[in-house]
Amino acid sequence: MTVAPDTTVARANFTDALAVYFKPRVLIILLLGFSGGLPLILTGGTLQAWMSESGVDIRTIGLFAAVGFPYTLKFLWAPFVDALDVPVLSSLLGRRRGWLLLSQLVLMAAIVLLAFCDPALSPWIIAAAALLVSTASATQDILIDAFRVETLREEEQAAGMASYVAAYRVGALVSGAGALFLVTGFLALGFSNHAAWTACYLAMALLILVGVAATLLGVEPEKSAVAAAEHASHANEDPLKRTFDAAIASLYDFLSRDMAFVMLAFVVLFKLADALAFSLATPFILDLGFSRTELATIMKGVGFAATLLGGFAGGFIARAYSLTTSLWIGAILQTVTILAFSLQAVIGKDLAMLTFAITVASFTGAIGTVVFVAYQSALCSNPLHTATQFALLTALDSLGRTVFSLGSGYMAAATGWAFFFVICAMAGIPSFFLLAWLQRRGHFAKLAT
């Protein structure tokens, strides 16, 4: 039997698209993604569980949301990463990997410190340790983003981001549900409650070695040579002045571009609808009468799997189509599928419908995330400012879930669940207009050159 030419081409294209995920550079990003996602839940849900079991007042536990601020404010110290080198480590490993290894070593030490704290004795000491963990983790995120953008070739960016997102979520799952299972196992072995939690956090600290191994096995980006020459020319300047100059130069590089403010507004609004919808997903599901077990099974099980598959689908889309087309696909899909939650609200408690709604929303949301980060990466092409600019973009991107979602509860209470999710979907429409405007003005074509 003769294979049709178009079938042969399709198979070749699929093979090429799949092969990129197994390139050494992409696999390094995969390992770094696990290290990036691991600390997030250790200062969030897992820490809350430990404090609850230790008898800490719920009002105090609620205040611990503040330990996550470094993830939003990381752009403030990202210029140090761009402007300065780490003594010894930068000369041994290179500019990016030197900083990356330092952040990972500090992160491991901070998690160990957190492990030996006792929430029952002093919640505020554990708060300081948790803040140190989140600061080191946010710094690692800065470095991983910069390393990923600079080390991957253009045709590898989407696959690298898809791998990073998948591994990041696996890392978060390990430090979330995995940590709780680990504590249960230690308790079954006869550990006291405090000893079990200490052992759990020590095990989590050891898992950061996955990221350390990736840093040591990786290769310093070729673009670091440009920055190294720039640093050498300013070696005698005051470090603080160099950092301040780097921050100003980074902002100027952004704001001097054509349609800069439209571009930044698009960054803020692209994931807004998705962020608003998922900000109240848990109380929405519980309010319909679903049990905590059903919630965990669907959201953390089926939703997790759909997110992983959606991330890889986003990688294939970004590789197969132009950046503009990929953004349109991601924007439309992630917005329209929010309406599945409105349908769920009308139908009420129906497990099959919930499974469908969570699956399609998680799948398309992940597609949107991957293609959007591919766009953000394309904006950060200057190796002198990669870390600062990407940290700024992610800070703007996070406004949807950290600022604009603050009033979502009031809106849901006033409108009801069905219309609330319609409003969430409508919040995605302004990004469509900005996307069309940027496309018409040739913004995306300039990024491709």
C-alpha cells in the first residue's frame, strides 16, 4: 500500500513537533520547572495544613497569605540579577547559572529552616521562615524564566514553556497532596505530629536537588557573552548604581517601543477572564452541593490531567502556527469555554457536567497560558534586561488574580453564579480588540524579525 504524500508530511511534522520535547535544552527546562513549582505550596496550602493541625488560630493562618507577596513583587529585585554577577559562582558556571545555583542553595536552606520551626510555639518565626522560602523561590523563578528565554532557540520556546508548565504543576502537586501523604506515612511509622511535618519539609528540601542537577548539567546561554562584556565595561562602577541604571534601561527599552502601553495593557488583560473565573471555582463547586472529595477528584485529578495535556497542546499550536494565530486560538478558546461554568450553574449538581466544565476550562486555559508566555518571551529579546522585563511582565499578568479578582465575590453575590461566569467571559473581550489592534499595526510581525 502506498502512503499518501500528505499523510507522510503530517507524520513528519508530528514527529518533528514531538522530538523537540526531548532535546537536551528542553529537558533541562523540564527539570527546572519541577524545582520552580515545588516551593509554591510549601508556603501555601501545605503550611496552612501544618498550622491548622498545630492549633494556630484561623485568623492568624489567614494573614499568612502575605508570605506570597514576593511572587508579585519580584520585579523589584530582578534588576540585581541582570546587572550584577555572583562572586565565584558566575565565574565557574556563568552569569545565569551562577545566580540560579545560589537561589537554589538559599531555597534549600530556607526550607530546612522552615522544617525546624514549630507553629504552635511561634507562628511569627515560621512566618519569617516562610517569607524567606517564598523570596528565594521567587528569585529562582526570575532566573529560570531568564535562563529559559535566553537558552532556547525560537522553535524550542513553546515546547520549553509547555514542559516548564507541566513540570511546575507536578512539583506543586508533590509539595501539596504529595506532602500530605508523606506526613501521613511518617505518622504511621510512629513519628510525632511535629516530627512528621519536619521530616516532610526536609524531604521537600532534598527534592530541590532536581533543579540543582539541571543547573549543573545545563549550558550557559550564548547571549550571556553580550552581558558579560557589558558588565566588564562597568566593573569599576558602584553596584547599586549599576543596578539602578539597569532597571531604568530595562523600562526605557520597553516604553520606547511602538505601541508600548497598548502592548502592556494586552499583557494585563489577556488572562483576565480566565483568572476571574477560576478565582471562585472552589466555592462555586461547593455551593452547588458537591462534596470535598468530589471537588478534589475533579479539580485536582481530572483538572490537573487536562491542564498538562493542554500545556502540551499549546506547545504544538505555538509551533505549528504564527504567534498571532496562536494567540487568537488561545484567547478565543480560554474565553468561550468559561461559559461551561454558566451552564453548570443552570444545570446544578451534575458530576458529568462538572467533569466536562473543569476539563475544557483547564485544557483551554493551559493552551492560552503557553502561547501567551511564548509571546512574553518574544518581548524579552535583550539579554541585558531579560530577567527584569520578564519579571515585570509576569507581575502585570498576575494583576488579574491578585487585584482585579478582589471584588469577584461581591459580583457573584450580586449577579448569581450563571451570570457571574458570563461576565467573566465578557472580561476577555477587551483583549480581543487589543490583539486585533496590535496585529493590524504589525506588532507581532516585528517580533518575528
